[in-house]
Amino acid sequence: MLEFDKISFSRRDFLKLGSLGMVGLFLQPLKSFQDLFQDQLGRVAEIKATIYDRPSLEGNRQKVYWRDMILPITEVTVGDVEPRHNRIWYRIGSEGFIHSGSIQPVQTRLNEPVGDIPLGGILVEVTVPYTDVHWGPGKNNLFAYRFYYETTHWATALVQDNQGNPWYRIIEDKWDLTFYAPATHLRVIPHDELSPLSPEIPSDEKRLEVRLRDQLAIAYEVDNPVFMARVASGAEFSNGRFLTPVGRHETYHKRPSRHMAAGDLASNGYDLPGVPWICYINEKGVAFHGTYWHNDYGRPRSHGCINLTPAAAKWIYRWSLPSVPPNEEKVYKKFGTRVDIVE
């Protein structure tokens, strides 16, 4: 059980935690906040993001950055009253301030390739801002997709391109396609990092509550809140209403990675490989899951799912039932953790 009363930090430090999606820090010894900002980068996650001379939408526009540009985050601060749901801003070096909602916090960490891959494959996670994957091993092969930071994928083999560089063979889980990704850009997730959280708590004493009005997800053990995270729930778009369903549900179907794709990309459709830490709550595909295409929690903006930071989604994935064995791509049971979604 998490003991919040034993964790002490300032309001400024709390804002750094919330804005950078560092929920996982509650689950491990707290590092110094100076260390947290060492080599901290941000990727422009939306079509474009505007730099202002101060942390306010009323400030003077300095320049525009476009999707997938990588920027240095040197400070986190609180802006004025707008946008009301998310007042966190990032200072980008000496350029100015950018609203956090359009910036995915990222880092660059290279990895030693792992050659001993079991027959069923291993779960890997992208540890660079993004990496381009191809239809064959090597950059000379046709481009297939771009995989983003903290997305998860199944690697089934380590191979070399014609120059001797290591690549993982990746099995895509929606259309059963095969891609190849630079092995140094992906980290093998160890089994102990996927072990269940609070397994000693009886299953009927665990429950999740999603408060749509507050855009919050709260986990309870024996009616005691042990975890809370901001969410982005279902919204209304030009092509329909995709509201998160109110009522009682269960996390009966879970998987650590999923290629989510639906609709026309020109009209609010989506094509998102490697969505991490999925906990489905109904047969229509509504789920808790990690999000890498925005960092804007506190307002509805999804197609019905409950968007979370990858760290928050991973916590819920590990804590909720049924548990997914580390070497399996999914689990589907007739039972799970109770989920109450309320207005």
C-alpha cells in the first residue's frame, strides 16, 4: 500500500511530478529533483506547438515547433488561469514557454541488445524520443512506422542488417505484420517490473473509480485510496460522440501492448502502434491505457478510452486483475477488478 503521509515534498516539486508524468516515483526511492531534469527533453506530440514569451496563452508568440521536434525542458512552471484544466508550462531553454499538453516528456537512453529471446518473444519498450521501424532489418528497407517513447512491443528475434547493426524483429499484434526496429533503441522489460502490485489484497477489496467531472482515476484498497492520476476521457468530435460509459465495469481483458487503429485518419481516425498497458473494461474496446500522442490530462479528448500517462497506466495494469504473466501477450478472463465510472 502506498503511504502518502510518509512522502514529503514542496508544491513546486509536486508540480514537476504531475506535469512530467512521473507517477512511478511514488513506487521507488525519491530521487533529487535536480536529477530529474538532467537531460530532460520534450517531443512535440501534436501537429504543432507554440512558444510564448511567458507561460500564458495571452503572451507574445515567439515561434512554432512542429510534430516530433525534440526540445530541451529546463523548467516547469504554473501559468495563468487558461487553459483551466492544465496550467502546467515548460520552459524551453532560452526560447520561451510552451504549454505542457502538446509536449511528451522524453529522454534518450541506449540499450545493450539482448540475443537470448524465448520462442514466444519478449516485451520491449522504446527508450528514445522516437525510432523509425522498417519492413526489413536496416535503414535501406522501406519505412513502416514510427515508434514513440514508452511505447511497448513484442520482439521475437535479434538480427543484423548487412552492416552488422543489431535490429529486433517486432511482431505487430493487430494485422500480424512484421517490422524491424534498431535494437539499441528498445529496452527489454524485466519480469520483476511486471509483477503484480498488492497481491496480498483480496480481489474484492480492490476497485477503481473514474470521476469524469474531475477527470481523475482513483484506486482503492479496502476503501482506502492508494493511487490517483489525472485522465483524459471520451469526448465529442465532429464525427460522433465517443463518451466514456458511465456505470460499473471490470478489467477482465488486459495486454501490455496493442496496435490501436480505427476510422479514417483524415476525420478523427487513429493508427497508434504500441499503445502500452491496456486494461479493457468492455467489449467495445474502452480501456485504461498509456498515451503518447498528447500530454494533456484533465479534460475529455479520447475516443472513449481512459487516457493516462504511461507510468500511471502501467501502475493500474500491474495492480488490477487479472494478472498478465510476463511472457504472455494478453489475458482474457471472466473476472477482473471492479471499475466504477461516475459523472
